Amino acid sequence: MNKVYPDAAAALAGIVADGQTIAVGGFGLCGIPEALILALRNSGVKGLTAISNNAGVDDFGLGQLLTTRQIKKMISSYVGENKEFARQYLAGELELEFTPQGTLAEKLRAGGAGIPAFFTRTGVGTIVAEGKEVREFDGEQYVMERALVADVALVKAYMADRAGNLVYRKTARNFNPNVAMAGKITIVEVEKLVEVGEIDPDQVHTPSIFVHRIVVNATPEKRIEQRTVRAN
């Protein structure tokens, strides 16, 4: 089975559609699948529910899909760097499901592991717990959180072999392994492609069983969200 596609548009072809739930890896602008996000925008699909820690910035990352109104709902943890996100939400044009960061990661991991729900102390007594089951364990209150499973997962890794075994690089790993697990179909953007057997099995972060399609983007922009330098 050939998992390698010539470009991002080809990797999305026949997979993405209106109204889908799309999970996207990354944290801020670190470790985002740049080429796949751009190809998703260019595909014109709309009415999407996007699961991601945040929505990039106004002109990069998932922020591009907010500008084109292709996202109807965000399930995310942080949205502070995106003015258009805030404008749409405050105007009632965008649905938003705020989720604590660790809970969001666990909801994705649980979805990938086939666990339908779990209990956590995070959010008890706050608006996060509204409408959710709360149960006591060992004298402490816990809120039940449902797992997340996406129709399509878009992932960024540093390296893959042709079978789809993935290696991430440093902080760019972030949400990507959990997003890869949570997708019914997982499409991965990598900087380096190697032959099967070239990756030490002990170094594999995400095994090939979770990966369906691969596209190589050898020279991503890797934009820095907030650049801070020392004064001369």
C-alpha cells in the first residue's frame, strides 16, 4: 500500500468534505501541518468543526480558514493570538467549545485508544463542568469528559518512513501524537521521508498503524508566533 502522495492537495483529495470534524496538530504555530492546512483552505470545504489547541494567527495556520469562514465550530484551549477568532465568536458567528489544555490532550488520546469517556478533577465547580456528569471518587469530585474522534486528522512530524512510522522533533511533537491517534483518517506532513527500516523501532513516536497518507514538505516556513530578542 502506497501511503506517499505527491503534494498536500492530492493527500486531501477524496477525503475531506463539508461538515466534517477535523483535528489538527500543533501548539501556537509550532508543529502545525502548514501545507495541509493551506490545501484544506484551498479545497473550499466548509462547515467544519476544528479540534486544535488554538487557531493559529489571523493570516497563518487555522486562522486562514476562519478568514474564509470554512470553520463553523472550534474545540480548543487558547485563542488569544487571533483577532478574527475573537471577532467572530463575540459576534455569534463562530461556535466555541473551550476545553482545558490537558483535558483536550486526554480527550484526543482517549478517542484514539477507544476509551469513550474519562473522569478528571479539572474544571470541577466551573463553567467547564456545566451540563456534564460529576461523580465522587475517594472524597473528591470529578467531571466526566467525552473522548474526541475526528473524521480526519492533520498531523506534522519531522520524519516518516514509507510505511508511516513517525518521528517528531522536540517541542513540535506537542499535540501531534494524540491527534494522529484520534483521526479515522490521518494525513501526515513530514520534512523527511526515509525507507522502511531506516528508523530505529525504539525511536518511533507514532506507529504506522495510525497513518493513512503522507506528504513531504521539506521546507516549511516554521513561522515564529512571538519573536523576542535581547536588545543590543
